[in-house]
Amino acid sequence: MSVLIVGSTALDSIKTPKTENPRLLGGSASHAGVAASFFGPVKLVGVVGDDFPKRYLQLYQRHGIDLAGLQRLAGKTFHWSGEYEVNMNNRRTLLTELGVFETFTPKLPATYQTTPFVLLANIAPALQHHVLDQMRRPRFVAADTMDLWLKVALPDLLKLLKRLDAFVLNDSEAQQLTGEDNVLPALKKIHQLGPKYVVIKQGSHGSILSGPRGLFLCPAYPLRKVVDPTGAGDSFVGGMMGYLAAAKGPIDDHIRRAMVYGSVVASFCCEGFGLLRTTKTTRPQIDRRVKELEKLTKF
Ligand code: AMP
């Protein structure tokens, strides 16, 4: 089954203590879309400007991503710039230029409206609602977010939580949303806001799921060297949704393994700037890391 993914389609300028890389292909929907494409068909919803390089469109196409829902408007593509500290965990946003996102109203092609799996990747909650409004009875809907929306669009986000099966956020966002430092009371409070499945991402420490079958601790794949973690969270949730959409049977039978696959795709993302490493990854490489993680966590 296919996954519909809406989110940002961006040009990212990324600075690390060692290097600077301008105008790479980025955005939550790009990272999540490429990650999900390792498992099955992906339908992308987003917008780019007339400065968006053709080679980036070709990259989506090489991953078999359906671009019927990608609007091309006159103006500038969303541009985000961030800088990492030496520890490669702390990140500062240097610039966010909305460009064509300022006037973007997603209009889903008819072929998109019956997609069974929907990922509302990080983007303004009003746009996430707008996409969901056009869907016809999806089987499973998940959303991601970021600190900005908790600050400037909380009422919209709270309304969205009631429409989701799964909500995925990182630990600092969970703390910001619930006021809880401890992940367990935070998970409980987020369930009370609506979603049946809550996933809290903990960066290089993995992630934790709370769902109908209780808790699951998902490991992160241990990396010797992190080149650029931009998009790791998006790759995680994209990989997880791609795997779930490809699996047959109840969500509960597959969601743990789906998270492990997401975690492994995120590990590849961290090994290169932007999408440079992820796009060179193959399904057998992903499967090998999943097997390694299985060995590392068995007791
Ligand atoms: P992550 O590292 O998982 O937090 O995701 C980083 C990605 O989020 C980058 O590729 C950015 O282009 C994208 N991004 C940054 N700010 C925003 C925003 N305000 N809305 C949507 N996407 C954003």
C-alpha cells in the first residue's frame, strides 16, 4: 500500500563545525519521502519555487516518488539554514524563508485521496489539517511536528491530535507540550490529547512507543561518526510509515519492527549531509543493519 506524505520540500543550508553545505535538497517531506520509498510507493504533497533544481526533482523520481501533488509556483523555494555545535546535537536555526510556502494551499489530486497511509510530516498544523480534510477514510494517520508549532500554532495542533492514530515528536517537544520532564507521564498526557500511538524520539538514544500493547523501547543504530543529523527525525518517521504500509495485517503486529526500520534509515541519514547518504542506501544495507540491531539488543 502507498503512503501519502505532506511536509516541507526545501533547500537546506547546513553548517557544521567542519563544513558548510548550501542549498541541499531538504525538508521534512523530502527526508520522509525518500525514507519511505525503500519500502513501497510514496505520494508527495508539497510546493517548490522556480529556483528548485531539476536534479532534485529527478532524485525524487529515481526513488519512484509520485510528484502529482508537488506544486511548482513562481517564487522562491522554502529555504532553511541551521548550524550545529561541536557535539552535533545542539542545533541553531539561522534562517527560515518561507518563500512559496507562504501562499501554499495543498490541493490533492484525485489519485491521492484514497491513499491508506498518511504521514503529516513537519509543517504548519493548518496545512496538515487541510490535507487530512481531503482524504477519504485513510487507514492510518500519523503526524510529526516541531517546537515552532507548539509555540505559534498550539490550538491547531491540539485539534489535529484528535484526528490522528499516531503522534511522533521528540523529547524536548514532549516536555514543551506536557510540562513533564519524565517520558512516562508525558506519554500518558499525550494519549489523553487523542492519539492511540505516541512515539517520543530521543535522538541517538533511540525512541519509545506507547500503544495498545504497552511500551516499546526502540534502539538507535550506534554510529561511530555523525556527519549531519538534519532530517534524521523525518527519516525515522518516513521509514516507519513506509514499512507499516508495506506490512500486511494489524498495525500492532508490525509497529515495533517498523520503528526499528525507521531508526536504521535515520542512521544512514546521519552519515552524510542532507540526503546525500540516504539516497545512496540500498534495501539490503538497511536489512543488514536491522539484523545487527536485533543481535545487539537481544537478551
Ligand atoms: P529534523 O532534523 O528532523 O528536525 O528536520 C530538519 C528538516 O526540517 C530540514 O530539512 C528543514 O528543511 C525542515 N524544516 C526546518 N524548519 C521547518 C519549518 N518551520 N517547517 C517545516 N520544515 C522545516
